[in-house]
Amino acid sequence: MLINKEERVAKAVALFHEGYNCAQSVAGAFADLYGFTEEQAFRMAASFGGGIGRMRQTCGAACGMFLLAGLDCGVTEGKDREGKSHNYAVVQHLAHEFETENGSTICAELLGLKPKTPVVAQAEARTAEYYAKRPCAKMVETAARIFARYLEEKEEQKA
């Protein structure tokens, strides 16, 4: 599975700037590797933006990366404990890489929100001010880069 890391990263960031949420942007940039269209990836990842449903929990970019990990090595047999454990280890590794680079995997912390900031469902308009005050594009870039690196390392281990 050959991928061009920089093209995937640029695509993820471009999708974010087109208005897709963080999770959709990351998942959409790699969807074709798993036989999905961008539209299918956007639907699968739609609820994970804004820290899962705009609740400011786990960062949407990280969630998009975790969704991709499920497509890459998730199990399809309920009793496959070894497979589940492998997938969980991959997710934990990706989360650790993301947290190491960004300081957290929590949306509210990455946005610098105060504790008890009210949670609202209304998505903000994507304006120049929106992009200027948020680190989200950087989170999307980081998550896409980490996932691309994971795929490269996986390919190197096969060789």
C-alpha cells in the first residue's frame, strides 16, 4: 500500500478548510485506501467533530485517526481478543503520538477552553477569524501525519 504522506496530509488540511470537521478531514484523506468514498468517510466521521458532537471531549482529528485505525486493523469477529488487543494497542500508540505532539487529546484543552464552558450544538461559521483563533487545522495536519507515518512503519515492517 503505497501512500504519499505529504499529499495525504495536505488533503486532510484542505478538507478542513473546505468546511469538513476535524474527524471528517482526517478520515476523508485516507478513505480510498480502505475502499470507501470520501462521502462514506464523511458520514462515518460526521459525529466525531468538535470533540465528539461538539462536546469538546476527544479531539475530532484524533477520532478520525482512530476511525482509520479501526479500518486498518479492527476486528470483525467478536471473540477475537488478540485482534482487539492489537487494535487497542495501535490506537493507544497513535493517541500517545498525538498527545506528545500537541499536549493533549482533549478538544477543550487544545482549544484552551475554561472548565464548565457551555456545550452547544451549533457549529460555528467558518470565517477567517474562526481559522485564525483555532488550532484545529494543525490538529488535522498532525493526526494525518501520524497516521501516514503509522502506515509507512507498517509497510517497512512487512518488507
